[in-house]
Amino acid sequence: MTVELINPDDLSTPESYSQVAVATGTRLVFVAGQVADDARGDIVGLGDRAAQARQAFANVGRALAAAGARPDQVARITIYVVHHRPEYLPAISEARIAVFGDHRPADVVLGVEALAHPELLIEVDAFAVVD
């Protein structure tokens, strides 16, 4: 599987994601939105957006592994942030890098009013292509 990440010369080059991801492979892996819950379903980091981001991204990594996929095979992620503000991005980026390292899949960050549970502050889904 190959994910080619492209930042066209006539678009800005973001620090934490790529403008375009071109994926080739034979198997698609769709990871449902992962939130800050542990294996028992208990929410980790109540009221702490950074802790919840770390847990949500770690859960994405666990879900990928369960499907036989790696973070570097992810072509796109969506990050949902309750009451998003720009100052939340550094903590989100740190949590993201902990799982994806230098791999920067295409992404979108969406500010939302709420998630499925009122104590959740972030949710992350992923799309991977695997051979």
C-alpha cells in the first residue's frame, strides 16, 4: 500500500497535515469515530481536552492495529472538536503526532456543538488503504 502525500506549490504547506493524499491498495479500512474512552468504556480526561485528544488518537491507533493497518497507511482523518478554538490545535497536534509521527494524512478539523456524550470533547475517525 502506498499513500502519496502532496502539498501543491500553489497551496500553503500545513505543518500537521497534507493538502492531498493519494492512496493505492486493495483493502479499505474505515475507523469509526474514536473518543476518549478506555477499554471499559470509561471516559478518560474529564474536562481535559489534551488528555482526551491523546486517548482518542491512541484509540485510533488501536483500531487500526486490530484491522491489520498502520498509521502510515491512513489517507484521511476527521477531527471533531467541541466548541473548537484555534488555541486547541497545539494539544491536538501533539496527540496526533504521538500516533502518526511524521505521516501527515489529509484531514479536516470540525468545530461541533456536542458529541454523543456531553463529557466528550474530541472525536477522531480515520480512513486507511492497505494491500
